[in-house]
Amino acid sequence: MACSNGQSSSKTLRVSLQPIPSYAPFWVARHKGWLDEALREHGIEKVEWSVLRDGPLQNEAFAAGTIDVALTADTPAIIGRAAGLDIQVVGLAAICPESLAVLVPKDSDIQSAKDLAGKKIAATKGSFCHHLLALALQKAGMSLDDVSFINMAGPEINTSLQAGQIDAGVTWEPYISQALETGTIRMLFDGTGLKQGHEVIVARSALIENSPEVIQALLDVYQKSTDWIAEHPAEAAELIADDVNLSPEQVQKNLGVIQFAPPLTQQDLDDFESTQKFLFELDVNRREIDIEEFAVTQFATPKPSEDQEEN
């Protein structure tokens, strides 16, 4: 947390989001002021929100000391921890296999993962989309060595697909919906049955150790927003559409398939181990981390409220 230099001891919690539907509960909370309200009881007078494009940029922000909490995918979180960032997972933001997918041009002759052999395929290196590609190829009896892999940022993948510069792209929301909306791109397959699409809530270890009540309050607000979205999906979609660069209709469609705030289970930890193994073998990570230490399970997952307050 950042403290002001003045005589007042006001404190600020700095929270980073990405413009994606899987983080809808905190986008809603940002609009409603729910997190600011809840944290005042714990001495936090202001929540400073920042929006960064992806997990690698959030890792840079953690390294620079400019954020305290981030919502990100499991892969960049593990990369950050392995690189020496003192961060830990305090809960799951969402699980959604449909939020990552392999896309191809509409008229492509590629019909299955086997058809990807020898093709130019773009994904962000070390991302959970890169892992999805590796898992899909493995299931088809191949490996990353059997394709021509191109490291590319999410926004550039759609452009390259439409320009015919690549044969396939592996990307995430909102880029999936944006690409399909053009009518020139189709989905080959998503993460269903291959990769869960874990999105995690990550915090600085010092914050977790010194202010566990702040972390619990943060998770409580995330659940409160999750409950509100379930009761008001259309209103939520209208509220955050501009934040995630999608139409309200596209947002509502996404909200219908995302599992928000699931409990952190042993299966999730096993999936983190699988992700870590992939990153180590890819030489993205030079060392392995203790997943049991990385994922903090001490915080209770609030149950959905029966009398959700409407603001």
C-alpha cells in the first residue's frame, strides 16, 4: 500500500485490472464504489485503479512497486513469482475455458488441431494461450516443434489474421469476440477439455502478511459483485461494456459462460503445477516455485448473499 507524504496517515490500495470480461466483478465494484467503501473500515481511504493490457505489464508494475493487487491469468502470475516478485495468489477471479481459443480465417482449410502442423501460429509467448496451443498439439500427437510459432501480443493477432499474415492465432477475450464479430474469422476450438483458463487475484506478500483483513475485505467485495452480476446480467453488461471494449450484447454472452470467484481447490493447484512445468520446459522460467506456498488458501470464500444490497 502507498502512504501519503503529508501529516495525515491516509492509505491507498493500488489495484490493477485488465480490460477483459473475466474481471467483471471488480469492474462493477469500481463503478459502484464498493471496494472503497469496504476498505475504509480497515484504514484504506482510497482505491487507486489502473488498467494494464496484460499480465507481463502487471508484472512490470509489481516490480516497479506501483501496484499492490492485480487480476491476471495464472501463467503471468507464475512467471512473476519465478522471476523473484514477492507476490501470491489469494483467490480465483474466474475460470472460463471459453475465454481462450484458437482462431483461423473463415475460409481456412484448417479443421482440427492436426491440421495446424507446419502452419504459422501466433500467440503471446508464455501466456495461457501458448499453453493451450501446446496442450492441443500434444493431444493431437504433436508438439510446438511441429508448428511455426510466432510470438505476438493479443491486439496484433486479430490484425495479422485478417491480413493473412498468419494461419492461426491463439488469443483471449475480448479479442475473441472482436475477431468473430468481423465475420472473416472463425473459432477452431476453445479451451474446453484442455485448459481451464484460470484467472487469479494476486497480491504482494507483505500486504497479505501485514493486512490480511484488507485481503479478506477485497475478496468479500469481489463476491458481492459476483452476486450482483448474477442477478443483474444485462445491467452489468451495459455498465462495463466500454471498459472491456465490447458491446453490451457481447459482454452479456461472455458473462453467461464465466464462473466467477470459484473456490481454490487442489485441482487448481495441480493445474498450476502443469502450467509451471510448461513454462520451465519452454525456458520462460529458469526456476520452479513452490505452488503450495504461492497459492494462499487461508482466506474464506464468502457464500453468495441472500439479501444482496442493490446500489
